[in-house]
Amino acid sequence: MKVVHIHDYVMPNMGYQENLLPPKILEEGIDIEVITSTAVPEKFKEERNDFNSGIYNYKGVKYHRLNYLFKINSAGNIIMRGLLKKLNEIGPDIIQCRSLINTQAIKAARYCKQTDCQLYIDEHVDNGNFNLDSLFKSSSFHIFKILLFKYIDEEVELYLPVQQYSKEFLVDRFGIDEDRTELLPLGVDIQLFCPNEADRDKIRSKYRFPNDHKVIITAGNIDPRKDIEVLLDALNEIESEYNWTLLIVGRPSGPRGKAYMERIKDLVSEYGLSSNVIFKDFVPHDELSMYYNAADIGVWPGKLGITTVEAIGTGLPVIIPKSKATNYIVSNDNGSQFVRGDSESLKLEMEKYINSPKKIKSHSEKSVEHARNVLSWEAIANKNISIYNSE
């Protein structure tokens, strides 16, 4: 079995699916390669320029970087040069392509029409982040749906949404039958994100956190979708006798993120919480585990990202919004949920942990177990392979 994954972008040394899933599939004895572009996502443009084209080895997997013609829209969709030629050169039996609305999916479908190759679409878009807020976007979507969707869809063996809302996007927007979807969630590198008492002591000593302090952490790109103001509203109402510190790890994402960060800092000052809140602008991915280990509770009050799952790997109990799309994250009694946007609901959940070291310990152990059995990239790679074998 020869497998090729296609991604518009790959940023090395990050905790993204395109970096961590292929090597785990390779470890299971599957011949896998990745095709991507030389482009750098907009949010990383300040750090580096585009990559050079060529073949690179990353954790044993060949990554083929192709030049690109141009980016199509603000979402960053691009047109790669020479994708069909590269597919013919590699000769895959299976292609897994990131996103249905993508020029690479069109080319992958074309390749599959000419061969016996099977096509899988790995969908990350959902109704919440898919916006038709301009005439151009709306027109482009309808043209795609009318002229190109069927061309791709008739080659797709199965759609692999990363969460329930992505599944609903496929069903609602394209009428795809639910039986043609299989959830393939994002995962965690449990070798990197695991419990570590030495890391805990190091960070707590660095910030001089008293032993009786409960450290609450939230992490990820900072933008308005993260609802950090709801977390601050909740903490502002927590009884004064509780000893806590909030650690906000992450940097603003784009101009809206920068404005939002200023708003958050103003709110911290307004509530008189400056001595309780620490901002850590950026932490390299391979050091994030140290900060999760230093914390007692993880809180993600708004839109979730990969950071939530990675925190679970370190044994952190997490509090997240109630959602059928993310119930699986705390399905092992390893965290709790609150009504999104309701600071009182969030406050009550946090106080349950602050008042109960026993609850923290129990949910911490359950988090480690859940990461190992369900959320690890090893588990997800095995599920991915079983999907290939079942079709």
C-alpha cells in the first residue's frame, strides 16, 4: 500500500496533523509520503520566508515541497505547480487530501480517474469558520458546488472530518450522506506531551508560584473566537480566599488578534487582576508541555484548538464549552464542560476543581489514560489505516 497525503502547507516542528500523523502511519509499516507547497501560512510570515522546493525527510517520511502559482483567497488556498506530475511519479494507491474546497482535491480526483487510486478527503472546515461574507466568496462557492463538487465527489471513498461540526459542514453544505463520513480527530504526541514533575517544578519555580496556588492555563493563538474575556469575567467573580494564577500562553493572530489582546489586557487591569494574570507571548512547541505540567487546570472558554488535546496528554484536567463536536475530548471523565459564553457556569466548574485536590488528581489520571488510548497520534494512525483497509 502506497499512501500520499496532500497539504497546502506544512510547518515543521509544530503539533499539527500534517507533521505528526504521517510518521505514525509509517511506524505501522505503511509506505507514506507527503506532498505540500513551498508556501508559509500568513500567521508565520513574520518568522520566515517561503521554503525551497525539493524533497525533505521529516521523521522518516519524504515531504515533497512544490512551488505554487499563487494564493487564491484570504483563507490561504493555493495552486501547486506540478502536482499531477508528482503524483504520477510517486504512483500512490491511496491519496488523502486536506479539504474538499481545494484545487489540490480537484487534481487528486483527476489522478484517481486515470488510475485505480482511492481518494479520501480530510475535512477541517466547519460551519462556524466557513464564511461567505463577500460576493466573491459566495460566487466562488456556488461555482465550485455546481461545476466541481461532483467531479471530486464521485472519486471519494470516504470523507474524514476531524470533528462533528466538520461532518455537519459536509452534510449541510454538500448533502453528503453521513454514511460516507468517518470521524478522524486531531491528536497528541504523547512522547512530548506527558506528565513530568521536573518540568512542573521548573516552571513553578521560575514564576514563583506558591505550592498552595492553583495555576489555571489557557493556550493557543489569541483572537476573539477564544472567549478569553469570559474566563476573566468568571475569575473576577471567584471568591477572594481562593489562591489562583492564570497563565495565558499564546500570541495574537493577525490584526484582529492584536486588538483583542489589548482588550484582554485592559480587562485584566479593569478587574484589578494584574497580580493574578501572567501573559506568556510565545512558547516553542517542544516547550509547551512544561507549562501544561506546571498548571493544575486547563480552561479553553471558546473555540478549541490542538492545544487542548496536547494539554490532556500531560495529565491536565480541562474545562471546555459544552458541544457535541467536542464531547469526546472529556469523555473519559477527565474534565468538565460549561455553557459557552456563561461566565457563571464557567466559574462554578473552576471552583469544583479549586475546592477539590482529589478531583484534580482523579481527572489528571483519566486525562493521561484518555490521551494514550484515544487521542494519541498512534491511536489515530491505527484508525486511519483501518479506514484504508476497510474500503
